[in-house]
Amino acid sequence: MDNIPPCQLYLISPLDVGGDFPQQLEAALKTGEVAAFQFRVKGLEQHEAARLAEPLQAICAEHDCAFIVNDDIALAKRLNADGVHLGQSDGTVAEAREALGKDTQIGVTCHASRDLGLDAGDAGADYVAFGAFFDSQTKDTQHRASTELIQWWSLMVELPCVAIGGITPDNAGPIVAAGADFLAVSGAVWNDPGGPAAAVERFAETIAANPPPSVDD
């Protein structure tokens, strides 16, 4: 446990990624503090989704940030994305692995359930996501996860875990200290009055100030 990598940021797009959003993403990624970006749009025809994704994927590649597609295995394959994130009703890990190959990162939403997380790991997922930890303005939250779940997972399971749901620089500290590998954040970055770069820097400060304890502590 002494060599736990620091918690990292996993940005999730707003539903509207047109307009000046590419510039916002560029500003966030220029900080060098973001490990992954999830392209999350709803209700668009695949061709339109791919058109919107293209400049964002290029920005991610430029800044060595993984480009993850939300919920859509076919779109992830079309884009040759770095990964896909699956909800509980968006296809199986096996289906995604067959379509996308062994090197694609596959994440699975596991709500607040150890069992769902362990099942995803057994199926070959590369990471699991737990949440929501707080009320979120991005999506409705039907499940509430706890820092105890993150702490248990980080001690007992090697598979990386992502914490999601209403996380801000002001409330993230205990989640980071519990051992989360990634913080998935959206509105707290894109809606920050100071801009996305300032929000990312505040998250980085919170992460640095709340290291998980070593096994000897």
C-alpha cells in the first residue's frame, strides 16, 4: 500500500459538447492533471456523435489523456477510442472486449455494490465506478456510495476504482483519503466560475492534501 499511485481526475463531458467546449477541454487538459475524459452525449445519431467527438479526441491525444466513450460500444469501436464505460444495461464486458479488443479500457458502473464491482472484475473490466457520493446536477442519483466502500475496495481489491457523483474540490478530500484511484467529475469543472483550468487545479490541490494512509499508519 506504500506505493499507491495518487488519485487522478477523470473528466466527464457535459451533454452539450458543441460551441466553445473544445476550448474548455483544452484549458482543462493543459493543466496536466487529467488522466481520462469521458465523451457522454445522449440521443444523437452516431454520425453526429462521431463528428462532435473528433476534435475532442484529438485534444485528448495531444495531452496524453485517455478518451473514453460512455455507454456505446459501437461508437467506441467507430472512433477507435481508448475505452468504453458501461452502465449496468449497456452491454457486457465480454461483448465490449470482443468488439474492441484486449487493449481497450473497459469500465463498469457498479453503483454502491461490492458484489457488482467484484462481478465486473471477474468479467475482465479494467476499472469499476462507485457512486453517487453526493447529489449531482449532472444526472439523477438513485444509489448512494460511501467512503467505507472505497476504503474496503482499495484494501481488498487491486482493480482501480472511480468515485463519481456530485464530487467537488470542497467535498472530495475524504474520498481521496479513502483510497479512490480516480475522481469522476463534470459540473464542478465545466460550471466553475473561474473556468475549467482553475477548477482542475483546485481538485489537484485537494488530492495532494489528502493522501490515503499507508498500511503501516
